[in-house]
Amino acid sequence: MYSISTMIIYRSSNPHPAMEIETYSMAKKDKYYSLTIHRKPARLKGTAYLITDNDLWVRFASTGRVRKLSSSARENSAGGSDFSYNDMGESGKGMAANYSSKLLSSRASVNGRKCYKIELNKQDSHYEKIVVFIDRENYRYLRIDYYKSGANIKTLHFFNYKTVNGKNYPFRLVMESHTKPTKTEIITKKIELNSPRVKDSLFTTAYLKRIR
């Protein structure tokens, strides 16, 4: 998949300048690969994150250096947003593929839509648990709550679903922090499924070093 998105970070309801990000991703032999590149603004241009299944490398625009992040560092903010590096990877792989699940309720509701409320757990997750709300009628994700130390620390909201090549895709995501007055909005401007732009050669540290 190939996409171009706009990311806007809000602090105390005040929007920061919009960022433009370009993303390439694919699944191959039960492994997930993703490359995210910042194109705007100028101060972040060339910053990039490469995920190859369970490994993560970051290219820093300020130095041009590429560094492999430790497991603990993957919990850090991606580009100053409310999304962590891990969040970016999990959303690409799909929750169900990585977590054990438990149905909490089949009568939950989000914005008037009847939902399944499902708890997800993973032994090596940075979160204590994740609770997802899935529309009972069309099985779309509507909300995800992330928990640590018994508290809901942030919530991901899904909006503006559109059908792309027969698949439902949310064109607007909002990650809302419950520990600080911030939220991050990602609006998809362009998406290509099974795109010819996505090639194996993109998902290497050699390519990451060549990004400008």
C-alpha cells in the first residue's frame, strides 16, 4: 500500500503546522514492512521510520544518521505526535494478528453505533491492555482505548471510512491523549492499494540512508 497523509498535532486545542507524510507498506511471508517518510515541513523533511516485522530503524533529518531503536525506545513519540513508533507498526499489521482477544460486551455503543467491545492482550506489549470497539453491522474499527497501570492513557478514533478496491479504509484518524492536553489528527489524502510504487528495495537500511 502507498499513501500520502497530512498529520496535525494539537496542543491545548491549538494546531501546529501541518506535516505531510508518505507511507509505503506491504506484507510478505507473514512479515510486515513499512516505510514512513516526512516530506513537509522543511525542518522534518527526510525524517523516516523503517519497520521490518519486529525491528525499527529511524533516519534523523537533522543528522542524516540511521539508528536502530531498542524495544523501550519504540514506545517514544513518532515525530512529536501522540502516536508511538509501536502504534504505527501495530496499525499496519492489524491488531487481531498480534493479540489474544476476549469479548467484553456485544452491546457497547460509540457515537450511537452498536459495537462489540473486545479486550486485546499481548505478553510483550508496551500497553497493559487495549480495548477495541468494532461496529456490529460492518465490522469497522470505531475506537481503540490504550491502558497502562489501570488507566486509559489515550484513545484512537476512526472517521470518514471509504471503500478502496473493495476494502473499508478510515481516511481520518484522531489519537487523543488523556495524560496531557494534546491530540494528533492524520488525514489520508491519497491511497493506492497494491501500488506499483511499493518495492522490496524500499524496506532496507541502505535505502533509508539515501532518503533526502
